[in-house]
Amino acid sequence: MAHIDYYFATISPFTYLSSGTVEEIVAKHGATITYKPLDIMGLFARTGGVPPKDRHPSRQAYRLEDMARRAKRLGRPLNPQPAFWPTNPAPSSYALIAAQKAGGGDLGKLMSELTSAVWAGEKNIAEDDVIRAALSAAGFDPALADSGMLEGAEEYARNLEDAVTNNVFGAPFFVVDGTAHFWGQDRLEDIDLHLAGEL
């Protein structure tokens, strides 16, 4: 059985565009998945990346163009310049970590709720009420937003260290069985083919 370590940022537009498809691929191949939210700006700093606001204007323009194209292809709403971006991704990440430990809900749905809140819902996922609503919609106890903060913070920091150790440098990023690396929403088809033994 294949295993996917899924590194992502809850504020990433391409994580938003990956939600749902990742889980479909996992289910199709009977794989397992560990969600590893991390500090994307910290990852950029450690691996030579540049935050979007500091990129050359041509790169910023292309990023917006590509986001719009991919959203249209997937039939998903997307505001390329949402009201609450960037925001602090830590609280939503801690909640996701707590939900993964607690079980009983749908983590893929939680990912979708959190990321779509930013990119389609004009909501601030650093706010407790937004996080609680996402937890509830995904079948988790909304009180998880208030629990395990220290443990969540520790795991959030560990995820960044694990990412650097495992040659992860962006989000979303997928490491299959510790050896095969796939960066970006546009590599999901490659993961599907890899798990099928065709790539």
C-alpha cells in the first residue's frame, strides 16, 4: 500500500485547487495519506524560494494568470486577490493537525473548507469562527479549534523540518513512499500514473 506525505500551506491557492483531487487519487489506489501543514514562508526561506510579493513582476503576473486558468479548468471559483491573503496560516494548520489526530471527520473536506474560505469565500482562516465552521462542516468537533495548540505548534514546526529534510521546497508537495517527489497541483496526474505503476 502506497503512502503519501502531503506538505501544504492552508493559504496556498494551489493547495486549494488540489483539494478533492488528492483524496480521489488516494481512494482510487487504496493509498494512505498524512497531511503535513507547514509554514510556507519559512520553507521558502530555508530552500531558496521567494515569497510571491517579492517576486519579479513577470512572475507575479504569470502566477495570477496560471491560477485563473487552472481554476477555470477545474470549474472552481477563485478570487486571485482575496481580501484575507496573506493571513496567518498557523491557527488553521493547528486545527487540521488536531483533527487528524482526533479522527472522526473528513480531512479532505476540512482541507477544502479551509482553503476555499480564503480563495472563494473571502474569509479569514486565522479567525476562530471560520476555523470552527470548517471543522463542523467536515464532521469534526469545532472545539478542536481551541485544543492542542501547543502540540499543534510543535508538529507544525516539525513538519517544516521534515519538509526540508525530504527535499520539499513548495506547496502543495507530495512525497510518495519517501522516494518519489511531486511538486504542484499540476503534478496530480503524474501521482495517479505513478501509483498505477505507469510512471
